Amino acid sequence: MNEQNVTRQTFDEVMVPLFAPASFVPERGQGSRVWDTQGRDYVDFAGGIAVTALGHAHPELLKVLNEQGAKLWHIGNGYTNEPVLRLAKRLEALTFADRAFFANSGAEANEAAFKLARRVAFERYGADKYEIVSFAQSFHGRTFFTVSVGGQPKYSEGFGPVPAGIVHLPYNDIDAARQAIGPKTCAVVVEPIQGEGGVIPADPAFLRALREACDQHGALLIFDEVQTGVGRTGHFYAYQDTGVTPDILTSAKSLGNGFPIGAMLTTNELAAHFKVGVHGTTYGGNPLASAIALKVVELISDPQLLAGVRSRSALLQEELARLHQRFGIFREVRGKGLLIGVELTDAFKGRAKDFVTAAGKHGLIMLMAGPDVLRFAPSLIIPLDDLREGLARLAKAIDEVVGATAESPAR
Ligand SMILES: *Cc1c(COP(=O)(O)O)cnc(C)c1O
């Protein structure tokens, strides 16, 4: 086999078939533009699934990558390093947290959070307080523990007995939460906006009720901000605009702008329950990932950048309202900042994928959030011209799908 000559077809021959990638193969990116192996250009509205918050090939991140890359990539957790300490200090200055643990992904950050919550409850209250309360449609990662805590059975079924002590409740249901959270609850984990579950924002009153119930029963409140964090909602972390402060916060995705890193942030009191050797990682907190994340955090925590997220969000939502006037296929536009979901009307139920595929043909990289929702998670600094151009391409894609549907009413 010629190893040089690979195409999209090669994927079907050599990869474990867990994904169904688009027909084109991206090759390079610059800002909010991506070019495929045929030289075609795309506007990027997906940001690598809410990850490349500063776009592709950001010059300041390239500089850090090159400088730290020439110095030290990895040293192992028998030694600390300056970039990781600076990153922890910076994140703690920006949040409620006093302590940080670094991993390589969102799932690992959540795994650490759930283990910490169980350990805290065990040490404070004994062996019977282990229940983790989570919500339907939630997503917390794909390790066995995190996928079991997540509220999407299609991801967790068929892998044998799930870990015990996980309770799933309807999202945004205050009464159900008040009833279920009790003496056995060790933690409640919630996304301030459910990302994978369809871009569904939590009601502020729901989050307040969770906080109260947790305080009443000695349970920890965990905010999974893997998708909502690091500027995505126009605030550095989404919790900062809810009036509710969690005990543990997890972060990943935008934190590394594509370089793998995850973080679990918490308080002094809780962190003290993780002693040397109780949990760990080989790569977590390595100097290369930490140096890059530090620069990402420096750039995104700038109030001007965050204001830019909010103004881009307003523009995007205005333009989506116009698209709705023209095509009438949006049931609801929701979300915050540059995490926006568009639920399709019943006539297009289950067909988000068709729009994503059509978008690709018209030079637009789109994302879905379940079968009925188009998701927008572009770079937080997407140039306004790219935003408008992407929406023009989306209009063409919608026109194509709607037109094809009108021509074949039997479908
Ligand atoms: C993506 C995501 C995760 C999982 O992150 P990975 O880096 O893929 O492990 C967890 N929680 C939420 C809310 C996410 O959006």
C-alpha cells in the first residue's frame, strides 16, 4: 500500500469506524477559514466542536508553541514546571477556585471531579453518601464513568454493568431536583448550557435550586464547563453570569485551542481530600500544553475580547432571525454568546445532518447538536466578514435542502 496516497476513502479502510467524517479532508486553517486537500476554502462555524476559540494558526499561540516546543515538552509529575504554575495562578485569579488539577481532555477533568466528590463524601460522611445526580441529555465525556454519568443512554448502553450510584433527572425541573437530592447525594453535575444535548440553557432559577439543595444536604455542585467555558458564552466561565458558584468546575475544549488539555478547578478545602497518589495522570499539566493554555487564557480573558463575543452573538442572532423570515424552518434559536443552537421545525425533524452536509458543499463547516439542532460554535474572534460570508453560504445550503424537499414531497 502506498502510504503517501491517502484520501477520504482510506478512512473507511484503516480507521476504527467510530466516526463518519465529511467527504472532504481539511488540510490547513487560518483564522476562521479552512482549506481542504483540493484547495477549496471553507468558513469554519464549528471551531473543531467549540475548541478553536482563537481560530486556526493564531500567531501568538504559534509563537508559544515554538518557544516552549524548543524548551521542554514533558517532564512527568515527579517534577513541576513554570508554565503549569502560571496557568493555575491565572485560572484561580479569574475564578472562585484556589486549586487546579490538569488532565488532557474534558472527560478526564470530569473523571477527576467525580472521583474527588466521592472521596470528599466518603471522608466527611462515610461510605453511604455516593450518589451522583446528573440530567437527561447531559454529556460529560466517553470514559466509562463519565459516559455513565452522562444522560444519553445511546452512548452508555451495551458496555456491561454501569457504575452504581448514578441518578438521572429531567433538566431544568426544580421539583424533581428538590425531591431527588438528599442525604445520599455526594454531587450534582450540570452543564450551564447543555451542548451536545441540543444547546439547551439552564434556567437561572434551576441552578439556584441545585445550589440550595446541595448546601442543604452536604453535596457538591459540579459545573461541567467543558463546552461553555473559556469565553464561549461571552463571560470567561458561564457560571459567572448565573449568580451561582459551583464547588468544582471542569474545563477543556477552548482551553487549549486544539492542543489537548483539561482542568478541574476547586477550593482549598475540597482539594485537601486528594492527597499524594490518590489520583494522577502522565501527561496532565505538561509544560507544552500548559504554556499554550496560559496564552489562550490571557487572550480570552481580555474584557474587550469577551465584549466582542457578545456583539458577534447579537449579529449572528439577528442574521438567523432573517434566515428564519426567509425560510421559516427554525423552531427556536437559543444559547448564549457563540454557542448558539437552532432547532429545526417539525417538517425538518431529524435532518440537521442534511444541512451540515449541504453546508460542506457550499464551503461551510457546520456542526449539529443531536438530530434536530444546528449548532454554531465558531472562533470567538471570527472576523465579521467571515461571519457574514458563512451565513450567506448557510443560506445557499438551506435553500438547497428546502428546495430538494419541496421537489420530493414523498420524502
Ligand atoms: C466535549 C465535552 C466533554 C468531553 O470532553 P472530551 O475532551 O471529548 O473528553 C465533556 N463535557 C462536555 C459538556 C462537553 O461538551
